[in-house]
Amino acid sequence: MTERLLLLYLTNVVVLSTAVALFEIVLEKEKGWASGLDGRVWGRKFRFGGAVGWLFEKPYVTLYHLAMFGAVLPGIFFGEYALLLRRGSGLPTGGAWQPFVFFGSLWVAVCVVEDFLWFAMNWHYPRSLSDLFAGEIWWHTRWVRIGTMRLPRFYVWATLLAVVLLGAGMLGNPVQ
């Protein structure tokens, strides 16, 4: 069971992160964080303070981001959950809460990997990866230094959160 869950997890991370990153590259071109989108519709900005602002570590979120990461991705995960539940296989089996923790981990992982892939694959912004590693991306507001490069602090804490949630989401699933 564990191998199947990990395969499901990794497949989702790779496929969904790549698809969303490519979609965003086509949509945004070199203007990241939806800054080039129409501010009256998809580019409409929402500023959050307090815990939400601290959590996102961004100056704002847009309607596009709320729709993609708050509705589309969760909708895909819910569809997978319903499909797997109907088939009676492939879900964490330790407790009723575990699939939600598993898919929560998946959501966090896709957010991090998709963001990195936007920089790694963006043909409209050839210097994007070097600018990222130099800490010169305006929409990432907090950075950590790792050797000679800088990474958004979000990458570090969100990756750790994804790993912890994945571990909790897979408790009670014996290795087969």
C-alpha cells in the first residue's frame, strides 16, 4: 500500500506541478505572480494581513491564485479521492482523517514544486532561475541562504510541512 500511495503522490506532484507551471508560463510570460493579468478580473489583488499574510509570504494573492490553488487543485484532489474511494484502493487506511492530510500534503508539495518549475522552465524569462537563486524575485518576500544561493523561505517551510503531513497521512499503511 505504501508504494502505491507514494507513486500516487509523486505522480500527482510531477504531473500537476508541471501542468500548472506550463499554464502559468503561457498565461504570465515573464511577469510572475499574475502581475500581468487584468487587475479587474484574474489579476485582482487581495492583501492579507496576520497569519494568512505570514503563511503566503507574498505581498498579495490574486483571483487567479485563489481560483487555481483554492478551487481547481482541490477539485482535482477531491475527484481523485472520490475515484479511489469508489475503487476501494489506494487511500491511506489508518483513520478517516488520513486521506485529507495526505491530499493536504500533496497540495502543499504542488504549490512549492509548481512555483520552482515556473522559474526552471520559463522560456519567456531566461534569467528566471538565476534571479531566483540570487534572491531577486519581488513576489517572494522572505529568503534563506543555502550555500551561495538564496531560496524563498516558503520553499523550505512548505517542503517540511508537506513531508510531515505526508508521514501523518500514511500512518498505519503497511509496506507491501
